[in-house]
Amino acid sequence: MKRLHRTTSPVRAALGAALLAAPLALAGLAGTAHAAVGTPAAAGAPAHTAQLSVGAWPDSRGCTATLVDEFWLATAASCLAERPGEVVPAGKPARKTTVTLSGGTVRTIVELVPRTDRDLVLARLDLPAQGVTPVTLSTAAPAAGSRVSAAGFGRTRTEWVPDKVHSAGFAVTGTSGGVLTLESANGTDVLCKGDTGGPVLDASGKLVGINSRSWQGGCLGTAATETRKGAVAARTDDLADWIGAAKQRPLVLKAGDTLMPGETISSQNVKLVMQTNGDLVMYHRTGAENQGGALWVSGTGGNPGAFAKMQADGNLVVYKKDGKETDPTTSLWSSNTYGNPGARLALQADGNLVLSSSVSDGGTGMVKLLWQTDTGSRGAKMASGDQLKPGSWLTNGTVVLMMDIQGNVLLREAASGRELWGKYSWNWQAYLHMQNDGNLVLYKKDGGQGRGGNLWSTESWNDAGAYASLDGNDLVVHASDAGIRWADSTLRGEQSRRCLDWNGATGAAIWDCWGGPSQQWDVTPAKELRVGGDKCLTAPSGATQGTGVSVRPCDGSAEQTWNVNADATITAVLHPEQCLNVWGQATANGSGLGLWPCNGGANTKWFRP
């Protein structure tokens, strides 16, 4: 592996046959979904609105959807029904369905979770929609008479295929069960074909419904005799629990399903990749090939074209490029779970890959576990004596600390995947141990306390009862008396072995490393070195040679931007030749800091402990 059904309602009956004969889904479009007759939305708003394309040309159709989670879209079930009025089954879409997100990113829909009481379905993306903020769900129905806006990519009065989302204004005329009834707020705005599935937002921008049906009076292609501009939307304000439950659904591979080279399936926290080099690998969502974060691997690399198949006999198998079930010699790896017809593979939201039987275990009513990767989250804390084994990870929701199978300890932002800190040993199957003496140690596979094989440690021994936890953005070793023994965000000088420290006012100096808040420096995406939440390491105006540094309120100025370099130096962005330097090569507590031409000296080198 490389580094590695809606129900018939009074509202629907009132709208009548004319509406049913004119579903919003726009047929005959290729490759893209198409917005409400109204005002073109401002750039980037609402960014959570996306174009949905169902099927392939010349039988494709387009709708609209809205992102409710980085992995899930809400849209109208009628967009995905093969024929008008049909119930959309749960599971994989009947036809290939793709979505184009704001910014142009294209994702594939891999699973549908429909409602049975309204025209609504949740659709799971194959990969997360990173960089797009999902819509916020309202928990209260809009009052009759209140104003809402509906967005979509449907046709307008003059355009069959608009290239941008439009927004139209409506007044709520009532709520009945799972639907909202709407009327054009200005007598002009209307929903057209292709707007099905788009969001209906209240005055605060929260989601209250999903576009379902409209009379389409005034839309291009609608008879001039049709002047009605009312619409119906599926309510969403009462669905928070249902949407939350859907997010936790495992992604399932059933008998006959195959992962071909380059294909990926993703759940809430992990992704399973059939790499082109032949390895079947499970990564934490923040990792990828050549980016670390591998939690489990089949070990079948070096076989380009290999693929994975969930067989009818219950066995998960990785085959050579031209392999087949009838030829066992073409198998590269298997879960050895044959003899269990109907078994299925589930990529769970908790990060575990589980193969289970359809037959209950010993009559208990619980499905029988046949095989698993055992790669779920272990919480946010390592108590004294705990070990973080290869493929295991911690999270507090903000950051993730993983022990990948290649021996690397990685701390990353959960949302963006940005690496905050790491220890790269590239020592296969190494593990992390929070020892009962207070030291957090990275050991080789066969190493351990009293056996050697130490690859790295926090050097925080002699404190029985100490523990490690994820606090905010940091990994911290807490002392048994509630103090701090070590934190990942400290910066230690190579020559002095002391840490970059803030005196609580405006001073910056070196001091004995103790891992406290005054020594926790976060390198932000804006290249700031932040301490205390809102203070930044600051050089005087111009950041010129021979000037001292201080700690000031972060203000976005260029003097507060720094390059933290691969050679362990920290240089001013204004003058990259100027290094953060301990004056006079001093090593004592309180020694001052400033800028001086980079000369390779040990007093210009800083490293994360």
C-alpha cells in the first residue's frame, strides 16, 4: 500500500389533475439539473442548493436538492420515481444519479432513504461535500401568512436551462400534515419544472420544506391559459430526529456488489477504497492514499486492477484483475466468511467495517457478527494504562487523533482534515500507550513498557494517574493533580530545550516546557501563531532584522504572519530570510526573542515535542 408514496392529501386533490400531469422534474436534459421564476440568487447563496441529474441522456431528467449534511441531500421523492406516482424504494437509486454542488464538485448518489408520508427523500453522497455549509433545519412550521423563499435550478419564463440558482418569494397559506401550501408573494414568482426538490427557507434562512408540486403559471412551456402560481412543499420542520437517524445508517454492500479499482464508498467517519494498486483500504475520512490515516488494509498491493466483491456465499474477497469466483487461485484476500448466504458488509457511521449474517445469533434476535475491522472511535480520552491500537482513533468532534496502521500518530481537524500535529514513524503496526507512570509513548509493534521499542514519548513520566485527552484542538497529557504535563502545540527550541512562552501580557520568551496554555501555539490557516485564543506572535512594523517580537491581539496584520518551515525554522512572511531567534544563543529561562538572518543555528530551530 502506498503511504497510504407519498399519501393522497386534501391539498393534492384540490390542485387536481393539471398539476399531476406537470411534475416539476424536467425530462430530456443531459448531465445537469435545472430554477424558480424569480430573482437570480446572489453568488454563493444559498450555496447548499445543488443540481440533481437522474439517468443518462437522452432519458435524463433534472431536479434540485439541498445539502442537509456533508453526506446527505434532501430532495423530492418524485424526482427519483421511475413513473409519476410511484413509490421510491429505499437503497441504491434505480438509475445513476449525480449532484453538482456549488463550486462545481460532482458527487454520486449511492443510497436513498424515502419518507412514506410526504414527497421527500434523503440521498447519500458517495463522498462528503467539503467546503459547503449545509442548510440549518428549522424546528417550527412557518405560520400562515409568513413569507418564505424557494430556490431551484428549474426553467424560468424565458430559459429552458438556466445556469444558476434562482430564488422566488412565497406566502404560506397553510400547513396540513406533512405539507406546506404556498402562494406567490408578488403575483409573479412561481416554481417551474426542475425546481422540484429545492429548498423552502424561512426569513432566517432555515429549511422549512422541500419543493414538491406547482401549477407553473407563467413558466416557459406552460399554456398561457394557466395563470395559477400556487405550490406545495413537503414539510421538514418535524423531521430532525428522522434526519439524524439517517445520518447514522451504515452503507451496505449486499451479495453481488463489487468495488472496482478507484471506487470509494464513504460513511460518516470512514471510507473504503479499492485502490488502483490492488489494496482494499479503509481510511479515516481525514486521510487518503499518500495522506496517511489508513485504519485497515487487505495487504494486496502490487496487483493493479484487483477488485473487491461481496459474494452470495457471505465471503468478502479481493480478486486479481481477471479473477472470478469459480477460480480460487485468483483470490488475493478474503474474510473467510463463506457458508453464510445473505451476509452483508456494512461501513458503519462509527468507523467500523462489519460483516454480519442475516441469521440471528443463537436465537437471540441479534444478527451474527462474522468479521470486523474493529476500527471504531475510542472516545476522546486515554486513561492511565489505555492503549490506542493500530486503526483506532479518538475524537471530541472538533479534532481526530488516529493511530494509523503505518505507525503514524495523526491529529487532524475533523471538518477539514487539516493536520495540526503528527508523529510519523512509518513503523508498521506501532501503537500508542498512556502508561501508568504518566508517560504517553509510541511503541513498535512488539515493544512495550519494560520491553523497549520506544519510538517517541511525551517525557511526562513520574506521575501515576496522568491521562491524555483531546481538549479543543489539542492533544494534552493531564497531570494527576489536574495540571498539564504536555501539549502537542508547544514549540521547543533546539538549542535551549525550552519552550516558546507567553508571559500573559505582551512578552514572549523561552521557559521550561510545562505544556500549559501560555505554551500552546496554534498555527492557523492565516499563518498566525496564536496563543490564549486571541493573541498572536507579532513582529514590529516591517518585521526587519534585529527587532524583538511580542504578543499582541490578533489583528490580521502582515507582521503577525509566519512560515513554520520543514527545516524547523520559523520565518517572517514579510521577510522570509529573517528567522525567529533566541537572542545571543541564550538558553536560560526568560531569554528574549527576535528576528535575525537565518544562519542554520540551533537557536533558530523550533520543533513540536
